[in-house]
Amino acid sequence: MQEETNGGAIDLEAEWRGMQRRLVERLKGGQKSDLADGVVDLDTRVYTDEARFAAERQRIFREEPMLVAFSRELAEPGDRVVFDAAGPPIVVIRGADRSLRAFLNMCTHRGARLVNDCKPSKGLLCPFHGWTFALEGELSGVPLAQAFEGIDRKALGLVRVPVAEWNGMVFVKAQPGEDQIDVEAFLGPIAPLLTALDLGSLDKVRADRLDLRANWKLALDMGREVYHVPFVHRNTIGRNLHANVAIFDCYGRHNRFSGASLDFDELVGTPEEEWPEMRYQGVHYLFPNVTLSFTHVFDGKTPVVTMSRVFPGDSIGEAMTLMATYKRGGADAAPDEQVAALHDAVLGIVGSEDYSVAETVWQNISNGAQHMKFPLGRNELLVQRYHRDVAERIGMPLP
Ligand code: FES
Ligand SMILES: [Fe+2]
């Protein structure tokens, strides 16, 4: 495992070469995976305790920056994205001045929801009584204005929500306010790597929502280790991956994993100068809830990214995942139909393979029969760290 602390620009090719070397070492050696220092016991109350759940919803999902989109989804004035998953209904809009603003998706007359879709528009029209708002949030029109004489129109603009756009990534904080989001401080040592990934050049090809009956952290745990792959994904992704081969990198609270596909066999025992060309691939985890899987899976040169975000549901035993697949804009070599088919396949695997197991875990631990301590292995180090980071963020020590 590597612990990253330094900044500076990153050359993705050199980065990938370093990762390949480490993966080849893992393949050749007896120790297949980067390992944590020790086994950590995890009390099942981290999933079932209502007080923790309430603290997670507030301290994490309202107070941490939430990734809502990549910039090309909101490229032009009037483009917008709606975001309800963290709690309050939010709409992010690009103004005529090309800056992004975010607001509660709520009319200031009597509270109706303003927009439901992402269709671009020149302003926002409330469907209840027809008040209109400019892209910049000001109240711009009131039908039958004489009935509202004397109101302070300035005070009736849309309610602001913090938003920031950084290197093609758009973040909000899911509560009203005008504070600045310091994205670089939030990302810390993973910022240079995300800059190199150039996520602002990506076009969204397909998006879906997946619900599950389990605590939200069980959904995230599934994606943070590969120990389960030979069993849960025996007939799908497990077929093309070396079992348990894994390298992990930690960037503060954010992480990266990479595994070895079977074509890494060609690299073992071959001098590095003769390695066939392969491009960067990795799975990036942004605290608290984002997974960015970055590959060149189609033609070896077109970046394809699957972004998945997990959110708590209305109760402690419900969660939701928003999953979307993107490709680098203007890349014809990876036709949209193929990218969409990949998206559907990944969605199917996550739903029917990963989440169906997570739901059995939830059924077993949530019936109140028994608290347990689960031993998280040294190879499950991202799961270990993740629970530690969540506990730290909510200010409640691990039980
Ligand atoms: S609630 Fe929007 S115009 Fe009345
Ligand atoms: Fe999985």
C-alpha cells in the first residue's frame, strides 16, 4: 500500500507503469494483495445504530461536499442538474455569466418544486402559480403583480446552496448557505490524480438508480475489497481477473484500487520494454460515497468512466445508488451503444450479485438477535479505513 502525500502534476502513463510494476510483483510473489497492518474487528452496530445513522445523514451527507455532475453535463447557460439524493431538493444551473449556482429546488411563493428534469431553459417557471426566476436565482416575474404590491422581491430570490466547480467536477453541499467549498482542501492529495483524469471532458451516456434494502455502508463495503470477487462474481467479472491480486493507494480519506486482469500474464517474465501497450485503469473512491471506475476498455484509448454514488435512504435499512457511465467526448471509437451496454452489464452485476449479498447481511444483522464483531482482514484494508473515517467524521468512536 502506498500513502500519498505529495502534490505536483501527474503523468497518467507513468502512473500506470508504476502500478503495473506493483501488480506484476504481486502476481509473481506469494503475497497477492497489499495488506493492512492487522485485522480490525468491526462491531455490527456501525450499521444498525440509529444515532449513528442520524449523525451520518447530517455530518456526512449535509456537510461534506457531494459530487453531483461533471462539467459537460452543464456546459451552456441554462443547463441544469437536479439533485435530491442527499436530502434537500437541489437544482444546479449555469448562469448567463457561465458560473454555476445551486439553489433549493423550491419556489419562494409557497414552496412548490420548480423543476423535475435537466432540460435547459432561460429561467425557471414555477408550476403552481407561475412565478418565474432568472438563472441567477432572482425573482423575475409574478403573475397578477398588483396582488403582491409591497413584497420585497429581492428577498424572494431562490435559496442558495453552496456549489463549486473544479477541474470538470461539480460539488454541492446539501444544505442552504453561501459558504465556499474548498475543493482542493477536500480532495487533498488525490487532487492531482483527478486533474490528470480530466473528468471535465466526459459525456454522460447512460444513468440509472438502484435501490437496496440494506444500510448504505453495506453497499459501499461491497465495492471496497476484491476478496469476494471469485465467489460473488464467479461467472462474470471474476473470470477475467486474477483472484485477490490488488494494489491500494491511500490519499487521506480518498483511495484507489487496481487489480490485474488475466492479460497481465503476458507481463510477468517479460522485460518491461516489451510490455504491450495498456492504458491507465483504476477504481477511485472519494469520501464519502463516490466510486469512479476509470478504464480504456473498448479500444484501448478512449477513457470510459463509471461513476457510482451511494446514499442513505429514508430509513437505516434502505439505500440508493446513482450510477452513470461516461466516455470522453468526441470519441467515436467507443460507440454509445457499446458504452450503454457496458453500463447495463455493470448495473446488473452490482444489483444481482453485490447488492443481493449485502441485503442478506442486512437481514442477518438488523433483526436485533445478536451484536457481532466482524473481523476485517488485512486485505480488506479499504473497508477498515472507510469505517474509521466515517466514525471520525461523525465524531462517534467505533463501538
Ligand atoms: S408556489 Fe410557486 S408560484 Fe406559487
Ligand atoms: Fe463486487
